[in-house]
Amino acid sequence: MIVMRWKTPASMGAAGFLMLLAGCSQTTQSLALHDRTETSPSRTYSYRYTQNDRECLQRAIFFEANRSSREGMIGVGTVVMNRLKSGKHGDTICEVVGAPRQFAPGVLTRPMNSKALPDVAEAADAVLKGERHPKMKDAMFFHTAGLKFKYDNMHYVAVAGGNAFYEKRGRNFEPLPPDSEFRVAAATPETANPPSIAAAKKEEPAAATVAVASAAPVQPSTPETDMITTASVPESAQPVMAFEQTPLDTSAIGSLIVSQSQAAGY
């Protein structure tokens, strides 16, 4: 009887102890999962592009894609944005496009003479607004379609616009962050008629003269403002992106200097 009395509580105690251990184990596991979720949140990166960046993206698309293929132009734009998102090829769109030996020679300096400029501008704007080629999630490389290379790490994902797009999948391959974690927006609100080399519009000479002779304070010159100002200068018969001073600029500036000299009594 005595033995039985002690046996029952002992067995119940053992069962209770096991249940307690199981409860502790589950609680510990839940806490660990909770901690991992809290300490590893997804990061969201934001990039604000300038008018300068927009023109650099247009140039990459213009010189690297078959301009009759919108898919090919979106593909090149996707590669540029993937490289920017990776953080390994530059911190701005212009740095990515202007990286040595990556894109076509003279991609940032050669004139762009083509009736397809509006299509190029449309494709670039679509990419900046978030459109991507659906098959190029991690693609950061491409070459002319039809070429063959004997490398095991070249994983081809699409052929479009005269180019074959691929990923480099080596031992240390890491997929790019999802687009939901990389937000792109304009640095400043766009005007109704933003200056763009793709617009290919002619401006009246009087407008340029008024702009030069304005009495408003002159802002400090920066490479970015220089490019935007140049893009709004009256263009020649061929729509090109010029970084050089035009004769009209020189005439307007000379008139301004003469008028200022007469006002000062020189």
C-alpha cells in the first residue's frame, strides 16, 4: 500500500516534468524565431534620380539596344538599374553607364542622331517608373546576340533587341534584392515640359536671349545644371545631345557683356 501510494505521485510527477520541459522547449523556440524576425527586417533603399541620370539612361539605351525593339530597350534599362541596385557598379545611374569598358565607347559623349529618340526617351522613363523586363530579375550583363562564349557561369535569361542577356552564376552568386526593396523616384517634381535631349524640339532664339539676359541672380554652376542648361539650348537641324557651346550662346553672352559694360559707364 505504501509503495503504491508513492508510485502514483512519482509517475504523475515524471509526466508533469516532461510536459514542463516540452513547454519550455516550445517557448524557447518561439522566442528564438521571434528574435530572428525582429533582428532581420527587410531593408528598403530609395534612389532619387536627376535629369542628368535620366539622360545617361537614355544614352545607354540609345547606343546599346536595337531602337526598333522596345523589349530590347527595356532590357538594357533593366540591366542598368540592376547594376545600380547591386551597389557594385556605381552609386548613380551616370556612374553605372560611364563605368570604364562596360558600355559602348563614347556612350556619354557621342551625338545621338535618330528619329527614334522619342521611343528611347519613353523606354527610359518607363524603366525609371518601375518597368522591368520580366525575365531579367538578376541579369547584369549582355553581349551581341549570336556570339558564343565557353564559360560555365553564364546563365542566359533572354534575347531581345539584338542582345543576349545573362547572369553570372558563380559559387558566390547572390540574387539581387527584390524591386519592392529598391524604390526609384525623381529628385525634383518634373515640369510640364522638362528639358530633355529626347524631345528634339526647336526653341526660338529670343527665348535663349531672354534667359541669358535675365536680371535674376545667377546660381553657382554645377555639372548637373550645366547639362540641363545645355539640353535646353536651341538645337541644330539634327537632334543631338551637345555638351559644347553654340554660336547662339556666344552671341547672347556677348550682348549681355556689352550691355553691362555700357550700364557701368565703361
